[in-house]
Amino acid sequence: MEGYCTPAWDFLLEYDTPRIVLIKNRTVGVINRLVQLGILAYVIGWVLVWEKGYQEFDSIIGSVTTKVKGLAFTNSTLLEEHVWDAADYVIPSQQESSFFVMTNVILTKNQVQGRCPELPNKTSRCKSDSDCAAGYHDPHSNGILTGKCVNYNEKVQTCEIFAWCPVENDTVIPKPAILGAAENFTVLIKNSIAFPKFHFSKRNILTNANTSYLKACRFNRKNDPFCPIFRLGDMVQEAGEDFQQLAVQGGVMGLFIEWNCNLDQSPSQCVPKYAFQRLDNKHYSETLSPGYNFRFAKYFINKNGTETRTLIKAYGIRFEVEVFGRAGKFDIIPTMINIGSGLALLGVATILCDIIVLYLLKKSNYYKEKKFKYVEDYELGIESENSYGTIENSGNTN
């Protein structure tokens, strides 16, 4: 109708509906089918099959206990003949999800509280008593200065300290490691896991194992990958490290137990996988305070009734046991969600082909005319058309 104008905000009251246009174009048709096949391959192959999109999942809850066994014999000037068992080299005897095995040691025997010269260093060397401030100490010293400068040996003078004497000298680390025989020690790893959502629990000691099997088996990735007893040397070798080199200054090793279980299958198929990796920096030259060590002391009273101790600086390997994984089981809800998402993705093929047809092809304007149709349905327009139709019909009657 002449003089009628559409308000600027009228687009808010418009409605559009899809229109099906069959386009005979081989190029666009091939692209459409290829995109659809790619989406179907992604949904079926990746989402549903590889990622098990038809399952509901639960994360793992687990606990770990360890027991180390082995004997080592040493015969050196410092230690003389000595047999080491688990009570000596596993410190402390029980830890949560980890254990420490001593592989090297510096012993300072028969220490008593008294006065003795400090070890020579930049701050302890002196020429007179005035170089030693009485009562002073720092975190790196072995005791408290008495204010005297005394002979450490024939050539060197150091400040006297009140401390556990004689003081420890750890400037030289024994090499090869004193307890290098720890390579043949074994550890039993007992791991219990559960997936609460599915009311499923299991141990890494499989149900078909018996006492005689546990006494004889050793973990071997090819021949016996499910034995829960590990030789320490094999664990370090699996991580690509040399045990004897690692034993000198110690380090930290990771033992990873992975449980990935498909509970739609038999429970016997739910088994652990073991992996090993060194966690600390193995390049000692690039690391400040390399390796792993700590000190502890054993106290006793000597014949004279004086409290005496043996100070032990223990180097060794700390094994951290980490348990992780998940379990899945069929559930209709995630299945339908993933299938629905896949069907929705098929619309991408239509969008892509519309872009090609309407904007990239030479006949795009022609396709736009076939694709879009504009219909105005205003009351004034309808009345005008009805009136026009009535006049036209009257004319035909005559």
C-alpha cells in the first residue's frame, strides 16, 4: 500500500522458517557428504568408541603399603664387618605411599657434648681469639663459639665450638656407595583400590596368586607384569637410570600404578599397569644440594655414664608410589547426550555448504533468489489484496 512504511524495530516481530532447496551441484554435494562423513567418524570413532562416550566414569580411591626385604654386608675401615638388614636401611620403617632405602652413609661415632675445633671453612678459620666471637653461631655451624682459636691440625687453626664432638666431616662422600648391594633388595607393594560409584574394589595382588607364587615371583614387564614384588635395581633400570651412580648421593624415584578399567568387561580384565620415573634432577652439576639425604642419631650411655651418640648421615633413594586411574560402565544418559551432540554437529555441513553456495559460487545471486523468499503479512496489505481480488472477480463476471 502506498505510503506504508515498516517501523525500524519491526524486525523483532519477524519469523523465519527453513526452506528446502535441492541444488544439483556435484562440487557442493561432494563437500557436503565429506563433511558429514567426517563428523560421523568423529562421533562414532572418537567420542563413542575411543573415548567410550557411552560410559559413565568414576575416579579412583586407593591405599598403598610397602615392605622392603634384603641383607647387605660391608667390611671397611670405618664400619668394619657389619650386616645391614631392613631395620637399618629402611628409615622410617613405615611411611604412607612411599619408602626410603639407605644406599650410602657417613658415620660419626662416639660423639659427646664438649669442646672441639670447628671444621675449616671461610668463617671458622682464625688467627687469634679475637676472630672468634663467643656465643655466636649460624645455621651452617656445628656448634656455638667459645671465643677461642685452637689448632684443627698442624697447619690450620679454627674457632673452638661447644657441640657434639668430634664434629661430622661430610666433605667426602664414599664412592662407590657403601650399600650398593641394595640394588638386590626387594619391595612388596600392596595396593588396594575402589571405584565407589560402581561398588567395585580390587587389589594389585591378583586373586589367582598364592603364597608360593609371591615368594618366587619378581616383576618383569615381559614375563610377569602383575607380580607385586619389585627388585630395586630393576625399578631404577626401568626408569633409564644406573643404580650404582644413583646410590652415591641418592635421589627420588616415582612408582606409578595406573588402573584404567572397563567394568562392562569381566572384573579379571581390570589389572594395574606399572611405570617408573626419576623425579629429581639427575644432573648433579646443575643442581644446588643434589641427591637425597638426611641425618639421624642413635643414642646410648657409655661405660663412664656419659651420653654418647652415633651420628648417621644417610644417603639413599626415596620411592614415591602414586596411584591413579578411572573406571567406566555403560549408562544410557551419556550415550544419548553424545549421540544427540553428534546429530547436532551434522548441521555444520549445511552451514558450510550454504556459505559456499550463497557467497563463493559464481551463481550465488541466483541461488539466493531460490533460497530466500520474503513474505509480508500486514493487515493493510491483506485487505488491499482482498479488495483488488474482489474487483477483479467482478470484472470477470461481466
